[in-house]
Amino acid sequence: MAAVELDLRSLGYDDLAQQMHDDLYDGMKVEIEEAVHILLERNWTPYRTLTEGLAEGMRVVGSTSGTVFCSCGRCCWLPMR
């Protein structure tokens, strides 16, 4: 059975942000890039896009993988302590 393609543009803000969290967890780079562009086109600020879309999704990934995202701008993934 073929996978059904999800139209990210058809999703509301909350559903799109949740889909970003799932796509981050699954490592879906193209879908994340598309979702970021959609949110920016919908007049989300870059800060909101980063915090509610990307950083929250990375926090979810980190909580299940034993790593956490560092927001200092110089680091990427650091071990949880």
C-alpha cells in the first residue's frame, strides 16, 4: 500500500506545528523546510517559528533520545545531564 502524501498547506497552525514535531522526530528534512516556509508565509515571526515549531520539536526528540537541543547558537546537540 502506498503512503498518502500529506498536504502541509492544508493544516492549521496547531496541526502544522505538531506535524513539524513528528517530522523532526522522523528526520524528514524536506518536509521541515516546507513547513518553515509555510509558517513564515503565514506571518509567523522567525522567533515563533523557531520556538513553537522547531525548538519544541527538538525538545520532544531529545526527551526520547537522551539528548537535548542547546539554544546558545553555537551548539547543536548535547548529552542530557
